[in-house]
Amino acid sequence: MRLEGWSGVPNPFTFKRVSPSDDPAEVGPTGLDRLIRTREIRSTQPTFGGVPVFALPGSLDKVQVLQSNHPEIVVDTGIAVSTFPLEGDAHLPHTFQGDFEIFCHHQNRSGGKLHQGLVLANPGNTPVTVRVGTSASTNTAEGWWTDNPLFKVLKGWMSHITSGPGDRTASDMLRGHREVKAQTVTIPPGQTIVLHSKSFGVLNELTSQFRLNSDGPVHAAVVMDRQTVTPERAVQMLLEGKRLHRTGNDPDARPETYGRAAGVQEGARWLGTLSNGADTSAYTLGAEPSERAFLIDGVKFNSVGTGQNQAAPMLKRYPSAATHSHGNYGVEYTLDLPLRNGSGSAQNVQLFMDSPTSGGNNLYRVFRGTFAIETRQGNEWKTQFVHVSQEPGGKGKIPLHEVKIPPGGVQDLRVRLVYPADATPPQLLRIKTTPAA
């Protein structure tokens, strides 16, 4: 479906050409940032539960994300994040073009219903077409918390049982959901539109993620209001330039502490191939039992000894926001696992997830999320969805997936995960191989 002239209004302000040097708040990957993201050389092999842990092969892509999670707790109305080229501290002038994403995660403690508006503007003199890909938006009324210590690994139809808006939104993104039915939106020259407006009640959360592609430059913003956000109201709020008030739950980020992210993030997907030897194109199975784990969403202060920080850098941010997107909320991990049985006997392969995070108790969940396990069958891929809920320090006992590979056999697997909001990194993807009985 194609919608022309998507209920926009003329921009009552003059756009200027935005370049990186125009923005004093811009923070790019400095030498220190690059050092933080580089795997440190260790003299000993890190382990968790006796299993060796390795840095995750691959890297983040360069797709930009408008990230809105600072403040996470919303107590009034105003601008959550804006890349419009306007005066004031509420704006981080920037344009998106080509593939880009919008990710928002907020809690409503404002005392009344809030409406979140995702706003786009065309600063040019020709129409811009925005293609809307996979998208999802879930509030607490749609994504109830269903934490249950017994629901550790759920497969089949039970994999749809999610817990909380962050979990539900990530699962929908993994499954290819479309929150906005329009496949393309045309923004006339010099106009502002509201791509999406959604409400969430008091003490509710709202998590939204949109994958977009623009054939021309666009500005983007996220605003919060008491009513459905219209283009006219969005423009008024952007001109007023009032940013959301921060509470003590969203303190200034400092280098030695974590902080929440708001601004322009670089990196939407992590692509890598898991291997266990000199041949980085294959995971080779031997005759002896073996087990190793790979770091998922490693962060600066918890890399399980690998020294690998996978957090996406913020290209532009508010001075009080984090320099990196700690937690990588909304980042999709796509990990190829090309299994090759080099032994003379059949081998069983099992995949597990672990959460090497301390604190809390067995009732507290540090991770609630869905994995897609894809198996190549000829020229096609068969997908199985698995929902996982895990406590701090948990070591998975129920496999996410298992497969038997005959002598000399080959089996290509692919593991995908959209890292959910409200999860606490890091996690481990553990691969265990044993001779088949």
C-alpha cells in the first residue's frame, strides 16, 4: 500500500544543511572509544561455569538508529529526542538517509495517559519516499509481564508467551511484524508528518522499533503529549524546544558508570560466523566432547573476561546521555553456525543460553527474549522460535536447539536475536558437542 501526501503540514522553520561540524554535542568514536570496543589481550582463557568463553566474531553494521531511552521514565510532556535543525538544547541536528531505524523505550510516571509520536520531516525541495519495513510497538496493556520461574525455555506455540513490552516488541521484530501497514510514505517537500502515534497509560511502558529506508534526507524526532500527536502539534512542540524532564532514575552519564542513551546510534545489526579453529568459516566437530561459549551483548564493565565491548557508539547525543548504547536494545544479532563433523562418528550438538550476571534472586529475570533458530534444508531455511527466561547467574539446562550430525556430515544453522529492552547484559550462547549414543 502506498500513501501519498501522508497528512503532513508545512514546516514553519527554515532548514539548514547539517554537517557533523555543525553540532557541538556530536560525539564520534574517539581513540578511547575504539580502545574500549577492542578485545583486550588476556593471558588466561576466561570461563563461566567451567566453560571457556570467547569474544563474539563479527561486528556491528553502520546503520544509524534514532535512540530514545533517556530519560526512560517520563514525568511530563515534551521532546524525548530530536534531530531537527532548530535552536536550543533539545535538538541534535542530523539527517537520515537510506536505511535507518527508530527505537524508543519509556515508562509513564506522568500521572496521566501519554501519547508517543514518531515525527519525520522533509527538509528538501523534492518529495521523499520513506519505506516502512518491520515495525513493532507494544505497551504494557498489550505485553503483560508473565514472569514465571517454570517458563525457562518455551518452544512451539508457547514461544509466543512473552513478558513485558520490551520482550514482546523484540519478538515481533524477529517474526517480521508490521505495526504500520503502509509500505511507503511520501513526504512532500518542506513538510512534517507523524509516522506513528500510540498511547500508554500511567505506570505502563511503551517500546517501539521501526526499520525504515528513505530515498532522501529526513529529520526525525520522538515527542510525548497528552493527546494523539498530530503534525501541527508536533511542529509546535519542536518549536517550543522543551525536552522531557529527567528524574533521579536518569542521572548524568559518566565514563565510569552506565548511562541511558538518547541521540543517533551507529549500529543496528551484529553479523558474525561462529567457529572454533583456524578455519573461521566452519565450526568443526571432533570425536571428543567439547563445549565453548560466545559472548552476547558484552558491555564495558562486564565482558566475562574477554575485554569485548559490543555496545554501539553514539554519533550524536545529549551531554547527559551515554556515549554508547549500553545494552544494545533493539540490535539484531545474526550468527551463522556452519557445523562440520570431522570425526568418524555421529555427534550431538546442543545450543544453550547463559546469563553470567550476579545479583537478584531466582525469581528475578535478567533476560526475557526470543531466539530464532534457523536450519538450512537444501535451498531453504526452516525457522524455530524459542523464548528464554533466565535468572542472574543462570546456566541453561534446557537446550534451545539440538541436532545430530552423521560422520562427515554438514549442517548450517543460524541464530538470530533482537536484544530486548529490560534485559540485563551480557548473555552467552553456549555450544555443547558430545558423541551420539
